[in-house]
Amino acid sequence: MSDLRTSAHAGSKRTVIRNAKLLGNDLADVVIEGPVIVGVELPGLTDVTDATVIEADGLILLPGFVDLHTHLREPGREDAETVESGTRAAALGGFTAVHAMANTDPVADTAGVVEQVWRLGREAGWCEVRPVGAVTTGLAGKQLAELGAMADSAAQVRVFSDDGKCVDDAVMMRRALEYVKAFDGVIAQHAQEPRLTEGAQMNEGALSGILGLRGWPAVAEEAIIARDVLLAEHVGSRLHVCHVSTAGSVELIRWAKAKGVDVTAEVTPHHLLLTDDLAASYDPHFKVNPPLRSAADVAALRQGLADGTIDAVATDHAPHPVEDKECEWSAAAFGMLGLETAFSVVVESMVNTGLLDWEGVADRMSWRPAAIGLVAGQGRPIEVGEPANLTLVDPNATWTVRASELASRSRNTPYRERQLPGRVISTIFRGRVVVTDSQAVEQSDELVRSSGA
Amino acid sequence: MSSGRTRTVLEASDIDRVLTRISHEITERAKGASDLVVLGIQTRGVPLAQRIARRIEEFEGQHVPVGALDITMYRDDLRLRPARPLESTQLPDMGIDGRTVVLVDDVLFSGRTVRAALDALGELGRPRIVRLAVLVDRGHRQLPIRADYVGKNLPTSMEESVRVRVREIDGEDLVTLTKSPPKPVGGGDAA
Amino acid sequence: MNKHLLSAGDLSHEDALLILDTAAQLARVADRPVKKLPTLRGRTVVNLFFEDSTRTRISFEAAAKRLSADVINFSAKGSSVSKGESLKDTALTLEAMGADAVVVRHGSSGAPHRLASAGWINASVVNAGDGTHEHPTQALLDAFTLREKLANGQGDLAGKNVTIVGDVLHSRVARSNVLLLDTLNANVTLVAPPTLLPVGVQDWPCSISYDLDAPLGDCDAVMMLRVQGERMNDSYFPTAREYSRRYGLDTRRMSLLPEHSIIMHPGPMNRGMEITADVADSKRSVIVEQVANGVSVRMAVLYLLLGGIPEEGGATNE
């Protein structure tokens, strides 16, 4: 663990990050005042009077990460996670913005619910919360939700998804794709043909046949993606594909992009690292939707993220209470935590394998996701005048994941007792240092309010 | 393998003579062979029982039923080691009810094997009389059990081990005494 | 043998023969006046059945009692709604009661694995059938029956051709049998319509045939698996009639078998579906013997798991 790097100056509104490697390239001192970057200078030239100083030698400064896919569970499942605990976990993971998925209870299919989630995020103050609106009311797939009302609300929703469920009706998907053009929205599809995956438990392959667990075939994901990219092309809309998990899906997206279809895609950290043979233990900590796949799929996903076919890393952070994971496989809930381990898993699977450099990490974890979600103020260059949403990381640190030490309310991480490389040291959200020395810094209400929306 | 001094206690010819004497003693006491059943205790008691039965048949001119008794399931020390493979229990067709059963074993030591054999026998039927014949009695009884017919009385110390080899299983007939702490494996070192 | 019996695939050739040889000895107990051995006296065996199965439960109960163990029957209808309450809390209760072995049948594949590895109990776990995964003692009693009938009750099944017919996709009996028969060096052929074979079956240690008539001329044993008529509602096959016409064992097909061939079924049978009444009741059918052999085999399993201290690692005995 690093020594304490931050010397706080009480009452100071000025923060100086010294000797950081910007995007893994040049060394610089970065000066922040209020919510804005006011200086990016050669190291050693900065005046640090009355400033909180963060010593960053050996550390890399990246734009704050933007997660396109998180489950904060509030309202409805506060036993698993709340907006406060989830965004705290996000900040520890280096995220300065998260998109909160709509499959809450009640479902986020009205302006009222999305505004509630947005407000909870502001009050917690750990990072920006961008609520995702449901595509159909109640996620039932039968009727479009009031997408316009959600877009116009204080939450300014731009990403719509029935995630958890697939918008499988072709006409419904077409209408949704067309409708959101009016406010530059994007439909984020959870690609899973429901009839091909009834009762499915794990990837359909040699192992599912041996383990006696019903299979979730790759074609159930690929068939929907194939249809949706053609629909998006036909109606001239943007499409975003959630948690791509198969080699075939990567190929389809590559083909669609080459044709000029406006499609973007995300991959979860766990799909970049873990394979379906973990299911042989029947430990439901490895049960997730879409399921862990084969080594060949993992390799194709890594390649796809490296060459930009896949635009973003999105965690699909899915907290579940202990009893939903401590039982037999078929009774267990689908999903894994992801916010606090995402960066490390990307380091292990993409950086340490030479597939992505630090600019690539900035691109896939911040620039592109911010662009896809149209999140103003996030994914910005590290330059004077830009909002100070920054993440400072130690590429050489290692840490052991202990479920009980995570900030999330839930414990369902697949990396229990695993050593991972890379650590988020500091996270700065709108100029406020919310994470220091890999620990969350409690914020006063006043401070949170003062930093504005 | 044993690391101490080993000496021969009984050679093949000794064993032959001893078995012949025991066979005579059995028929003398039973006044013939009419209701005898000879049962060997697995493993090495079995070929010894067969040889005794054949000898009795020779000089009495009467068929002597012979069988085998596996006592594994009746042992009192099962929980001390991993589960042992079973050997077969084969009783002659007419059974043992009301008959004179002669149990045959290679070495009598603590007496626990014989106790187990008596329990096993009790669940297979009700003999009128049970007698015990052993090739070697090495002393150190832990239970009130004694043999009726003994091939050789062999006083031993606890640091010595007795090893019985029989032709039918080991390729030769030999009884040896070795000075070293007894090991759990090996021929005929009855518990 | 190690502490649990969860999968037939965990048994080495040596382990499997040890179980079968032990079962052969224990089978004699049934012929004795006192049908009991004192070996597991004072041990407690719990039958933890989340799925109804009178036949298997009684078989395990008889096996445990013949070894003088105490038997507790626990019939729990676990539903996915009660989740952890079904398995974990039940396990903790059994541990508090001092179970030495837990024989578990559950509708969820992997439930015995969870019991054995979650750290809730110290008992040995015997898988009596988990979902569509495995049923190792069934495979063992099938192998025992095959050995008695085809190999004089000794050694393994080298060179024997066994044909298994039916809903392989949903059959734990098929999975366990394929694994164990391969370990015992038999040649297995699976026969089923393509819809009832799992993805990846071509990598299993057996051959596949979509045609039932083809392997019959050459096979030493036919094992018919139960096929549920309701599968036709999920389009695995069009009608029960077409299924039995193409994959049912009837008198005509029985006549294709060599003289010495035997017919097996794990039960319960769907007479008229996968097997006609004539065939089930014919002289070649060893279905009743399979049941009797089940008790001996389960006695052997319980004895080897509980009759001594647990072994480290593999199959060696002294």
C-alpha cells in the first residue's frame, strides 16, 4: 500500500496533483480549483501554498471512469445496495460517473423514478449518477415507456434499456430505436432471445452437458444483435449493445461498423477474464447473465476491445444478498459485483497483456462511454478549463480482494481471495477528492452541495 | 522390509508335521470326524484349514466340509484405518448349525481376530461347539481367549514380529521371527 | 476412495472395482439368517431427499440398516423460492444432529457439490441423484449387474458393448453410466433423437447413433432410459407414438439382440413408451435384479466411506 500521499490543507479549495504521468505519457503537475482544472504544468513549477497536495510519483492520471452499466438497486432492493453504497463503491473503483440501470422496484420507467435516483446520487455526492430509463413500461416489453418525459426530466435521461430483459419484439425494438432520435437518445439492448434461453443456467457448451446445467447458447445473443444492427441501419438510429459476451457477437459488431451502422458496444471486466469452466465448482458466485463463456470468446472480446470494435468497459455491477448466492446453482441469482475491481481486471486482462496502453484505457473507460451516454463534463481532456473528474492509479500495486472489505453492501465478487494488479489511489469528482490512498473520504453535506450539479 | 535380525521358527517340513499332529488332535477329541466343519479365518487361515481338512479326510476316510470366514466387518479396530477390502466368507452347504466348528488361523496374538470370528460365526448360525486351532501362539493376549490346538508356542516380545508364509498364497511355507517393531502390513501378523 | 461420492467420474478403475468386489461380498448377507453386519453400528446416515423417490430411498435405507447404522429420513420439498433455506439451513440442522453420512437427492444439479464443499457439514456426502447431472450409485449397480451377467462377477467390463437408449439430455443415469462404463473399459453407444443429446456429446467417451436398430445386433446389454411424454410439449419429439416407434424397445427389436444380451432399466418404467410390457417382463430383462443389486452396492459405498477413517487422496488401500 502506498504511503499517505495527500496532505490536506483545511479549508483549501485548491488541489495540486504533483508528478503524475498524464495518460501514462508526460509528467505534469495538475492544479484544480473548485470544480475545474486551472493548471497543467511541468512538474516542480507549481506553487503549492494553501493547497491540498497529492504526491503522484509513479502514478498515472486518467480521466474519471464512466460506467455505462451499473445496478444500484435503489429503489426496491436496498438490502443488496443503495445509491449511496453503490456510488461509494464506484468512486473507490475510480468512476466519476455511473449509469444506473432501470430494473429497480418500481422500475425506472417514469420521470418520477429517474428523478428520485438522480437526486439520491446528488445527495450522496460520490460520483455523477445518470439514471437509465426503461424502454418499456415495467420492462414487460409490451408498451413503450414515457421516454420523452424521462429525457426532459431533471435526470436528462439519454440511455434507455430494459436490461435484465431483452426487447425481443422486433416491432417494439424498431419503434424504440426510431422514437429516441428526437432527443438524441440511445437504446442499450440486453441481447438475449428469451425462448432460446428459458431456464438457462450457464454457457451452452461441452461443460454444460457434463454438469447437467441448462445451456445459454451464444446464438441467443448473436441473433438479436444481428437483427438489431440491421434495424438500426434501416431506421438510421444509434444502437448500443450491452455486455457483449461471445466471439460471434464481436464479429457481428465489427461487420456492422464496417458497413457504417451507428452501433456501439460494451464488455464487462469479468467477460475479459473469467471462463465457463469456473461453473464446474457449482459455486454460484460464477453465475451471471450473460454467462461466462469459453477461452476463445474471452480472447475475441479482448481483441475486440483492443481494436475498438468494442467501445467501452462497463461493469454490469450486480449486487445480490448473501442468501441469493449461498445456495444451489439453479436457485441462485445471476450477477457479480464489479465497480471496485473493474480497473484491476482491465489491467490484468488488457494492459499487462499488451493489448491496451493507458490512453486506450482512458478511451474505453472514460472518453467513449461518456460520448455514448452524452455525459457532458465527463470523459474530457485533462486540460485547463475542463471539469476536474480524474482518477489517479498505481499500475504496479497489487491487492487481494476481500469480500468483507468492499464498500458495496453485497459480497458477491467472483475474485474473492484473488490477487489483482493495479490500484485506484485517488478519485476526484468535480474537483472534490472523494478517494484518497484508496480509501473513501467522507464528504460534508455542505461540500457536496457546494460543488454543484 | 524388516531391519532387525530374522530367524526361522518353522520350516516347511515342520509346518507339515505340526498340521498333521493338530489334525490328529482334532479327531481324537471329537472322537471321529462326523460333525466337523473346519473354517479358516481369512486370509492365511484358509489354506491351513484346507490342509487340515484334507488330512482328516485321509485318515478318517470321511468327507470333512471346509470353508472360509472373513471377519473384516466384525473387527473392533475399523475406525483406526481406512476401510479395508473384504474377503469372502464361504460356508459349506450344510451350514454350521449343531456342528463342531474348528476355526483355523495362522497366528494367535491379542485374540481380537478370534473374538471377531466368534461374533461373525454367531450371526451365521449356531454351532454346538467351537474350537480354535492355530499354527503359532505368540502370547500377549488382550482378551480371555485361548487356542485348543497349537502348532507351536512361541514366546515373543512386543518388539518382535511373527511372519507366516503359506505355499498357496506366498509360494513357500515358512514362519519367521523378526526383531523390530511390528508394522501394520505383512503376512499373518494377527491383531 | 475419498470422503464423498459425488460423481461416477471421480472413481478410478481401482476404486470402481473395489466397490464392485465389496458389493459382491456384501450381497451374501441377504442370504443369511441374520441379515446384518455390525460394522456401522452407532453411525448415523441421513437420507436427505428433496425429490420424491421411494425406491432409491428404501434402497439406501436397507443398505444402511444392514450395516447396523441408524437411519434418519428427511423428506424436504425444496423449492427455488425458499432458496438457501432449503439447503444450507437443512444442512446445518443435520450437522447439529451428528450425521456421519448424508445421502442426498435434489432437483438441482450440483446441490451435493455445494453440500460437500460449502463447509456447512462434516459428514460424507453421497449423491443419490442431482438434477440432470449424475446418479453414481445407479451406475455402480448397473455395472455390478452387467458384471454378474456378462463377466462372471469378476474384473471389469472390457470388450463389452453396452447400448444406452433414451433422453440422454435430461438423464443423470446416462451421464454416470457413460463415465463409469468407460472407466471399466466397456464400449458404450448412446442412441437418441438429436434433440435429446447434449451439445458436446461427440466428445464423450462413447459412440452416438440416431438409429436404434443399428447397434442391437452386436450388443451385450441394452439399457433403456425413462422418457417423459411431456417432452413432446417442448418439441423434443413430435408425439409419444413417433418416439416409441423410432426409439422404443419392442419384441421385434429384442429379437435382433444376441442370445446372451440382457435388458436393463433404472426404473421407473414408462411401459409403452420406451419399453413394451412384453420386453420388460421377458426373461432377458434383469430389471428386478438391478433393484436387489442396488442394496449391495449401496452397502459397499456406505462401508467404504464410513467403515474406516477417510483416506488422503486416491484409491489405494493397505
